[in-house]
Amino acid sequence: MVDSKNQWKAWLYLSPAIVLLLVFTVWPIFNTLRMAFLDGYGNMAAIGGQTFQFGINNFLKVVQYKEFLQCLQNTALLCVTTVPISTTLALLIAVALNSIKPLQKTLQTIFFLPYVTNSIAIGMVFAAMFNIVGLKQGNSVADTWGIINNVIQFFGGEPVNWINAGSSYIANITVMIVYIVWNALPFKILILLGGLQSINKQYYDAAKVDGTPKGRVLTRITIPLLSPMLAYVIITGFIGGFKEYSSIVGIFGEKMGPADDAGRLNTMVGFVYDALERDRQGRASAAALILFAIILVVTIINNKFIKKHVHY
Amino acid sequence: MKVVLENLTKIFPSRDKKAGKEVVAVNNFNFEIPDGQLVGLLGPSGCGKSTTLYMISGLQKPTGGKIYFGDDDVTELSTENRGIGLVFQNYALYPHMTVQQNILFPLQNLKGKDKLSKQEMLDRALEAAKLVQIDELMDRKPSELSGGQQQRVAIARALVKMPRVLLLDEPLSNLDARLRLQTREEIRRIQKETGITTVFVTHDQEEAMSISDVIVVMKAGVVQQIGKPQEVYDDPKNLFVAKFLGTPPINVLEGKVAGGKVYIGDSAVMDVNGVEDQEVYIGIRPEGIEPNENGVFECKLNNVEVMGRDASVVSTHPSAISTVIRAIISSDIRVDTSKETVKYNIKPHKFFIFNKETEERVYFEVK
């Protein structure tokens, strides 16, 4: 503790950070809360001198939107698919990486590359990979496809319209899952690999003495000892998943869907942005608060689960 | 199950491929561990004792030589097929499992004809837990146990599948002094009750001496001496063994043999008929010298430390290599502390001479 005489110094040193946090974080949170509960709040109207009644109309409006339900469905679907898939894959890759000696550093770098690459840029590359290249002539299918369809054709499959006009929802979501999983892997691998390397090697020697099969070593020793890291990766994965937005923009552009069905893949965050663009700050705030509540509930459930299954 | 080590050698390649030298951790180790005995591998750190233990366990592969369990050559056999129990220095108990789950773990790995039913496993685990007296702690996690209790759990886990050989790596080093005394008795008892051939590693000579049937003293990868603890103590083969065993340590002085007598400085202290003239190191056990007015060995008296039953006379001598000459005597014997010097009589069977160059023991006949 700093003695009380010198406490002003501590406050002085903290003040730049505190001032910035107050202006750009605390006040906006408070203001979001206020705007969400002002009926029909719009920025321009507020500037025009209009006053608003307190109420929950913004929330009622938001949940009645058909797009909102679509956004909620997309977000939830992406969350519950990508988090388990990417966590499992990351775990397997991390265990494999940890168990090899030669090329470990090189492979580590390769797996970590997506993390330092701009997600919009990656999105555009993915879009190109899944795209139909060339022009569609009348009703006939294009003669040039993206690399994914080339691979499918190479193995004798039928090309799929992944993201272009006329593509199916399932195809769109599949592309998104592949992209998000791939994008989420490096961070998870990094965390899990760090966790693996801090596990005392003697546990594995002890398991070896007892003739423990490899699968059992993974499920009974590695995963429990790694559980704090797994918990961290899963919780942050869900939080990140509910905030999914830029990945969709990366592949589908700002229309958030294939050319003939804009907004089909819109997410919660996308919904908030749309509302802001239409000068519906009240509705945007309400949607943001709903998103916040969902993340809070999911995290609480995660925590409850973790308390039972994580060994610190 | 006897364990035979034949020309066992372990060479670690150098870290630095260009400049570094390879390290010979264990050099040509030959030893037959008799069935059902408790053997202590003893030596300073880096002497290769742990490496030897891990080679017996199969966790490390020998560079050369053979290992036999009974008549089976197990040199190429993997760890899990050797039928050993290993207790690690820091126990390596699985922190997320209860005591019971830890003890059950080795049994759950058994396959084929060895596979046990659930009830059999529980019975075996309970039996092992009772042997080490932790059967009341079955539902605790390792973090909720004391160091001594964790040690017992580790031993129970090693014993539960009834190993042919039990290996303990520094079993007492993580325990406090009192617990150490208690636990070493416990290890002795468990070993006698089960009759399993047991090898343990320690750097603490007292620990090794007190419970082993046989001790193996090692230095820099080479076995120095093998024998019953008392025999090794009474009859060290070289200066290293003499210095390594015994608390307080042996008094070491420089001297010479001339004309059948051992000289410290100018005074002859012992008749050693038939020994060639040579420069020697002289080792005298602290209990091998007693103050006596007519003693042959005179030292400068520092002080007397009384420790109840015993007293320790601390003195110095210009020829001494150890900083002080210590004599352990009964506290009934009074030493005149007003005097500047103290004279000692020397007991011949506590008096050893070693060639100065080879540091090997020079034997002489005690009259």
C-alpha cells in the first residue's frame, strides 16, 4: 500500500489511463444503457431537439425483426459448430506438435501464420478459393471454378456453388465454418502448446511404467492436466464467436450474404452496425445489450461446467 | 527376483556437437542384486546412480551391457513389460485424481489375461493402501495430503500391480527430517513384508546405511564399493568411500609410511609392519581417537562440544586436510579444556591409510 500522503502521486500516474477509459469505455457503456431504454431513440432526432420517453420499446422492436432472428440463428450456429471443432483440432495439432522434435519450430510458425495475417485479406483469399471464377453465361454453369471446386472435380465430385448467387444456405455456412475454424486455430494451438509444455514430463514417465495406452494417456492425463488452458480457449472462443462479423465481411463483403440474398449470413454484431447506419441508435444499443446478456449467460454456464471439470 | 547388471554402461552424447565431450554417466557396472533385498545406490549428485535406476526401469536405454531380471534378459524390453514399480523423486501423482484413482490407474491398464474385474481392482487397491497405511485417505486429492502421505500413495501405486522389482528415486529427499526417519523405517517394513527386490537411490549416506541390506557406493559413473553397510563403513576400499560414509565425516590427514611406521608430521602414530615406504593419506574415524595423557597423536585443542550422550572434541593439526580433527567420545570422559593441546590414542581398526597418488587403501595387519 502507498501511504496516504503519497496517494495523490499514484492517482496522478494512473490518470491518463483512467481519463481515456472513462471517456471511451465507461461513458459509452453507460450511454448505451441509457439509449437502449429511450423509446425510438435516434441520433439525428436527438440533435433536432426531440426528447424521448423511457421504456423497453427498443428491445421489443429488435426481437420482432425477422432479420434479428436470422442474425441470432447465424451467430449461434457458427458458435456451437466452430468452437468445438476448432478446439478439438487445435488440441490434436498441439499434442502432435508437442510430440515431434524435428521441424517443430518451423511447423509452429506455419500454424501461427494465420494469426498475424489480416482477417479481411484471408477472407478475400478464401472467397477466391470458393468462388466461381469467370462469368456465368446465361443458365450454363461457369467453366472456371475456384481451387476448392477444382479439387472436388479432381476427385470426381460435382462442383458446388459455395458463395455466389444461387448458392444454398448450407453451402454458405459450411464455407464460414471452415474459414472461422481455420482462423481460430493458431491462437488456440499456441495456448494449448504452451500448456502442454508446462506439464511435468514425469507424469508421462509414470504412465509409461504402468503401460498406459496412448489414447488413455490423452484422455486421462493430458486433457485433465490441460483443462485450465482448454477452459480458457473455450470461453474466449465462445465470446469471440458471438462477436463474429469481420469474417463474414471478408468472404461475402458488406452485403453479408450471396449476391441474390443480402443479409442471409448477417450476425448480431452486423445487426448492430446496420442499425447504426440507419440512425437507429436506440435499437443498436438494445441489440448490443441483448448480445451482451447472451454472452454473459453462456459464460456463466461455461464457468459452472468448468468448475466441475477443470483441475487446477 | 534377482536383478543382474552386466557391464552396464550409459554414455550421454555431448550437447554441443563440436566442442563438448560426451558424458559417461555409468561406466561398466557389474552387480547382482540378490532376490528380496533392499539395495541402496549411494553417491554424490552426478555420480550416475539415478541413471542406473532409470536403466533398470527401462525409461533409459543403456549404451552397452545387459540387464537381467532373474534369468530373463530385459535389456531390450520396454518399461511397461518389465514388471517394475517406480516411485519418482517428486512422486508424480496425478493431481486430478483421488488417491484411490491414482492407485487404481496401473490396474486399469492391464490387458488380456491380466485384466481384473472392478471389484478385484478395488480390493487390490485397498490392500496396497492398507500396506502403506493410507486406506483412510482414499478420497483425497494429492494436493490435500502431506509430503509423507503423498510418498505412501506413490509407493502404493508402484506396488499395486505387484512388480517384480521396486525402484525408488531419492525416496526421502522431499521430506522433512523427522518424517524422513519415520518414512525410511516404513520403506524398510514394506520391503520386508512384500519381499520385493527393491533398489533405491540416495545421496544421503545415513539414509542408505540405516535401511539397506546392501549399499553400492558410486562416484563419477564408476562403482567404488559394494557391500553390507557396516562392512563398507569398517573397511573402505579407497579414500572416497571412507570420506563419503559416516557422520561426522572421517578425519583426513597427510602423512607418510617409513620403516614400518606411519608418521603424521614428525610423530609416529601407528605400527604398520611390512608396508612399503610411501606418501599416504590417513583416515581416522571420529570414534577412533580418544583423549589420553600418554597418547601418541597431539593436536591443538579448540573446544569440546557436549551433545548429551556424546561429546565431540574439536582440535586442529597442521597436517589435517579436513578443517578440524573431530573425536567423538562418551560425555563421561572429561577433557581438560584449559590446556592448549590434546593427546589422542588411536584405535587401529578405525585407522586407514591410502596411497597418496591412487587414493586406494593400503592394507596392514592390525596387531
